[in-house]
Amino acid sequence: MTNPTLLVAKHTYLTRLKKKSFWWLIISPILLIAAAGLLGYGISYFSNDQPAKVAIIGPSTSREAISQSANKMNIKVSSITDEQSAQSALKKQTIDGILTLNDGQGTLVTQQKAPKIDKDQLQAVLSKLFLTTQAENYGLTARQTAALMTPFSLKTTIQNQSSQQDADNNQAAKAVISVAVTIIVLLIVSTYASLIGNEIANEKSSRIMETLLAASSAQAQYFGKLLGITGLLVTQLLSYVVLGVGANLFGQQITMVKQALSYLTALTPAFLTYTFVFIIVATGLYLILAAIAASLVNDTSQVSQAMVPVTTLAMIPYVVGLASASNGGNNVVVRIFAYIPFMSQSTMPSLLANQYVNWWQALLSLTISLIALVALAQYGQKLYAKNVLSYSDENILKQLLASFKRS
């Protein structure tokens, strides 16, 4: 790597770093995630806020037993104890339901819009109450009754040498990773391809590219811009890592943050590092294509047209990744995509997270993408040098295909 390359990389990086648009690029996803989280938390909080008010018609012992477990069932026991008053209150909607108990049987009648009642918990309380009554009728002692009602103990654990996390959190984290990496790569490719496209187009449209190439080589301009834009990507991703560490250290007192972090405990540092590196490598591949396409534009108005082939290619792994998020490990096409550069970043992390592949297979996929990155970077540098000083009114896609054919 030559000093001119470093100078171009530094200039590209610092110029973009100082712009408000870059910092908004970092902050906007955080704000969107925070807003979505707060909205979901608010909906959940207010929807479960009010318990159902239920009148219990039956023995006083039953009323007392149910009252003690009312919170678990999301109910509030009404003071009404007779059938006629309860029916009248239900019609006036001053209560949400009536529970009638008689000789080991029960009937629950509720309003159509009544708050949700945990019927499983209610069934468990009533069953326990019924067993206690039957045990007394059969003359069992309190100790015998307690032994009879002791539930079967079933303990569930996950056998994993690297992790012993809760099963629900593990599955939830895998599902999130399966979708998140696919979406993140598409968003990053779309954003950073546009950045490098505008970077090159601005210089071509202002006709200063000739001056730049007189001061340094096309190779320095090409690799410098790629390194500078990649540096911005690394900065953005590291910002999220720092925020995640900060949330882990200082956000444990916030219920919503603590719950979100509990799902991430299923993901090992090795897996997170692997995914981080894969995202950078995959984005690098698309950035090279974007640089080649951008070298064909005449001015900034053609940047969006030049980025169409890049974003279209990025859409393929996006669609495959989302379609295979649940059971992609059993799909032959998904397994093949996991080893193809430009495609593997949206499938291999998902396969690894769900243990459809081993680590050596995951590292093989990453190695293939790295080799493709190096080869494409060298090939792209030659195309860039040929195209960067050429100006044509022909369609960008036709020019791009012609460039590949000539090479």
C-alpha cells in the first residue's frame, strides 16, 4: 500500500466523517429501534394493565382460594356473591365475568370484550381445590393430601459445551440473527454503494479527476476511496458495539433493555465476531462493484442509474435469506448460496446460528468470500483505471457489461 493511497483514504474518511449526514446515518437506526421498542412495550403494558373483574358464585372457601391466586390469573374477585346480582352486573358491564362453582364443576361466563383471563391458571387452582375437598371426604391427612398434589418435577436443560442459556432465548436470538443479518447487509450495501458512487461522480462531474490522477495514480484513487468508505462502515458498526457494551453495563436497571439483552446471551463472542467480519467482507465486494459502476458516470445525476445493478444483485441474497430464515438448513439452494460470494453473507450466519453447519464450513465460506474480494479488487482496479477518464452518453448498464467483456 502506497502513501498516496493512505492520503486518499484519509481524505475520503475524514471528509465524510465530518458531515452531519453520516452521523444521522448512525443515529437513525437506533432511533427507529428505540421507537419500535417503546411502542411495543407501551402496547403490551396498557393492554395487560386492567385485570378482569369476576363474580364468584360458590362456597366461601373457593372464593378465598381463588382470591389468593387472582394476580396469576389476571382477575379481580368481585364482592358480589349471589347469582341474580351477578347477572344484573354482567348486563350492565360493571363486571367482566361470572364463575359459578358447584360440586366439582364450574362455568365461566365473560363479556365479549373482557380482559384476557389465564384459564390454565384458573383450571389449576380449581383442580387443586377440588382435590383438597375430595381428599378430606376420603379421610386423608394433610400430609397425604400435600403428597398427592405435589406436581411431577421436569427440568429442561440444553446440552452445549459453549453455552447453557435458556432455550427460549436461544431460539429467539437465532431467529433474530437469521433475519437481521439479511436486512442489515442490504441496507448497508444500498447506503455505502451510494456513498462511493457519489464520491467518484462528484469528482468526474467537476472535471477534477484529471488533476487528481496527475497528482496520484488511478490505483491510489481507487483503493484509497474503497478504504475510506470501508473505514466509515467499520466506524458505524463499532459505534453499535460500543452502544451495546454500554447498554449491557449501565442498562440492566431498565426492564426493556434487560429483556432485550437476555436474548443476546445465546450468541457467543466468536459468532458475533464472525458475523461482524462477514458483513464487512460482503459489503467490500459490493463496494468494488459500485466503484466500477460509478467510474462510468458523467455526473451525479447518473449515480442512481449506476447503482441499479449493484442493488439488484444485493436483492437476491436478501430474498433468499428472508425466505429461508425458518428452515433454510434443509434447503439445497440455501446451502449452495452459503458458499457463493455476494450471496453467502445472508445465509451462512443463519445456518451457523441454527447449527446446520460446523465452524469449519462457516470459515470456509468466509475464506471463499475473502479470496473473491482480493481477486475482484485487483480486477476492478484495472476497469476503474480504464473508465474513470472516459465520458459517454450510453446506458450505464451497457457500458458496464461492455467493460467486463473487454477485460
